[in-house]
Amino acid sequence: METPFAELFDTKKLQVLSLFLKEPDKQFYLREVSRNARVSPATTYRILRAFTSKNIIAETTISRFKVYQLVHSEKTDLFAKMLLSQEDPLQEFIRIITAELQSLEKIILFDQSKKNKASLLLIGENLSQKAVNAAVHDIKSRHNFLISFLTLSQEQYDQMAQLGIYGKSQKILFER
């Protein structure tokens, strides 16, 4: 998470809070919060205690289990606006990959971008699979956004387009 808040506040608290802000109506178990936020269970427990005392997170006991959910208030709405105003994962991927691959000519969104998934065609000569895979993995780990891609040369793309392999639902996201 690279928001200005990461420099001011504890990143573990921000990771836990961001999890709740991304899915405000979902109830989480302690272990679930710990795993998804990538914070140890003991630290997660202490963070949740602090958030419940400040009425940011509500704790509900169901039989012998405790579940945690975001409290909807002006305070949490403000947190959501500040923390979730991050760059779109697809735009971030384009920024990263265009800086690394100078031979990249075009990025085409194939089909439609869904909430957490996109299929891309990367057009260019001698594109490094290793660099693209690293960028895809980075976006997946930080934003939980899956990018499927296919690298082609301009000639290969033109030939496949003539065969009608690609439908009409294409959108050019980047072009040099």
C-alpha cells in the first residue's frame, strides 16, 4: 500500500483497516483478517481491539466465535475516501510495464475488465515474459487483481485479427 498514510501510520493497522474498507458489509473471523491482511494473528487481535474501542470495527459473538465488521459511520466513510483513493490496478500495471518494456507498442484490453480481473494483449517485439510476469505478480499481491496476458508481435496480432479471432470488444489502453 503506497498511500501517504503509510508514511504517517502503522502499515499493519492500515492493512487491516483497508481489508474492512474494501468489503464493508462482510464479517471476518480473526484468522481471516490475519491471513488476508498478512499480519500475524496476535498483532491482528491487538489492532482489532483498538479499532473496536474506537468504534471503527464492531465485534459480534456468534456462539463461541467472534466476527468483526466495519461500523458504518462518518469516520469510516472518511477513512474509505482517504485510503481507497488508490490508483486503478490496471493503470498501475500499464505504468509499470511501459516503463520497463521500451519495445512495447500497444496494450489492448481483450473483452471487458471485471472488478478484479482483466485480459490483456501486449503487442511488441521481443517482450520479456519475466518482466511482465513480475508486474502481474506485483499487482496480484498488492491489489488482488488478476491480469491474464498474451504477448504478440504486431504481425502476429494483425494475422490473428484478419482471421477474426478477436471480437469487437477490444479497447486500446496504451499505444506508443
